Amino acid sequence: MPLFPFVPSARRIGLVLAGLGLVLAWPATAQTPARVQAVAAGLQNPWGLAFLPEGRFLVTERPGRMRVVEADGKLGAPLAGLPEIAAGGQGGLLDVVVDSGFADNRTLYFCYSEPAGDGRANSTALARARLSDDRSRLEELRVIFSQKPKVSSSAHFGCRIVERRVGGKPDGTLFLTLGDRYSRMADAQTLDNHHGKVVRVGKDGSVPRDNPFAGRAGALPEIWSYGHRNLQGAALAPDGRLWTHEHGAQGGDEINLPQPGRNHGWPVITHGVNYGGARIGEGLTAKAGMEQPLHYWVPSIAPSGMAFLTSGRYGKAWQGSLFVGSLKFGRLYRLELDADGRVAREQQLLAEVDQRVRDVRQGPDGLLYVLTDASNGQLLRLVPGDS
């Protein structure tokens, strides 16, 4: 498992130590088997992307709007029926996914910053709803999970949703990533709150009986793993395992494989430092009983969005790669994994776009789609270079 960081740079070419092996960094100008195609523009800080039948897309905008984007890129009107949203800072309407049975039930799930009744505090919430037949509104809205406790903060909501699969089939549960809310980072180490956690709930909001802390006194039963900072990327690997990434402070962005009941260390251990360079806590990078990341970045790339490419649309070289968006550098990172699941090579893409990448997904057509985080954000498609 990598023990030393890869230091990314748009101009750097070379080999960098990465734990047991070497990580090869391709130059940002290296040829790729894909080119960028704009699908839609005029989206205000788009955050989450899901795919609808007939080539349509469902996109969230952080200020509190959800839209259907037609296959030709035309933006639909904002959907009616959303709940009250505490939009501001990093908060707003965030991730969205469609149910694996969407073709029959038209169900979707989305997460957002939910205000308290007095408007002073907020937390991440997960809701389910039905997309109306005419795609104009949400129906049968129900909040199925609310992060506890609510606090006064506009940062670190986390908020990526993944439908869990076991043996290749949906098991009726959802993973949701939750940030530490910035000012409450110590909470990530305690089990009486949802700050800095990955949680797992049923699609109806119920608690799965096999959750690691279900029935344990003093622990919230939804918790799957803990000791996280601000997770804005999550995806299932082809083998069904959950992968996540999270923001470090100044350095120490991590890729993790959250296992049930495991402690990922924040803020006790980290490969980063606090803003301004001060060490965090005792300045530890490892401690017994705490998980090491699979991979990490110093300096930070500010990761957001995460997808495995399972299709062969771009050729064998890219098939099986992990793709991660970078807000800081305005790039899409392609991580090539070795046979043991370690990061062996890293390539930076979308230098010509040079916009903050908020989300990346593989579509039903096997192609990669990207959302750029801007006031005039775009939905981009990577098409094979020979098409």
C-alpha cells in the first residue's frame, strides 16, 4: 500500500516514490484516446449527475435547483417539489442518483444541506422521490436520513450517494458520505454523531441489521465507517467494494476503501497539515487501529467526483482505470491500478478545459461524463478520439 505521496504538477514528468512501487506520472500533454465534447452549458455550479432513459440527464445545481437536460443539451426548467435547502458556502443541493429500478419505479435519491427549523443550523440530509411522468417535478418526497447533530456551518457536507450491490445485485441499501462540518472535526472520532462518517441505510431509511454498530450502546446505528474529513467522491469498484476519496486540509487528500466499523483516522492521523502549515494534533501519519489510505496527494488536488471505467470505449489502456475530478487544478485524473489495486500510474486530463471538475460518471453508453463547477458550468462528454 502506498506510503509516500505523489506530488502532482501539470508540467512534471518522472517517477515518484509511492510506497512499495513507483508511480509513473504522465505529462499533462500526453496523447489520449479521447476528446472533449460539450453537451450542455449554462448550469450554475452543477454538483451531481445521473442518467435518465432516452439519453437524458439529471443534474443538480448547488444553489438549489435540479434539472433534466435533454439528449441534445437543452436545459429543462428547474423541477418543482424540492424541499427547503440551506444554500450557501459549500452547502446546497448536492448529489443525485437514480434507483437501479428507475425504469419501473422512477425513484431517485438526492442529498442536500437541510436547514434546522430556526434556520441557524444545518446538516446533510438524504431524500427519495419519484420523478413525475412528464419530468417536471418531484413527487412523493420523503427525507429518509438526516445527519445528527445539526450545526451552524457552511462547510464539509460530504454528500455522495452510492447504491450498494452484493454479488452484482442491489441489496436494498445506500451508502452516504458525510463531512465533519469543519468546526467539528473531533467528532469524526466518536460514534455518537454522524460527522465525518460513511453511513449505510435502507432505501426506506431503515437501519440494516448487519451494520457494524447496530445495537451498540452509545453509537449511532447508521454508521458504516468513521474518522473521515470531507468525502466528495464515492463509487463501487467492479468487484462491488466501496471506494471513497476525501479532502485533506493542506495536503493529505485520500483514497480509501471504507470497511464496516473501521476507523480512518481523521483528525488523529493525516498526511497533510493545517492551513498555514501548522501540524494537526500530534502530527501523526499512522497509529495502531487506524486505517492507512490506499493513496494520497500532497499537495492537495481537492478531489470531487469518482468513477471506475468498466467499458472498452476508449481502448484497453483506459479500461479498469479510476477517474477522479480535481477542483484545485481543474483537471480530471486517470489512475491506473495494478493487479493488487494500488495506484501505479497517474495521468492528468482536460488541461484544455481548465475548469474545476465537480463530478465524473460513466454513462450507460460506456462514455465518461464530467460536470464543471462554475457559474456557467458545463456538462462534458469524453468521446473516443477516432469518432
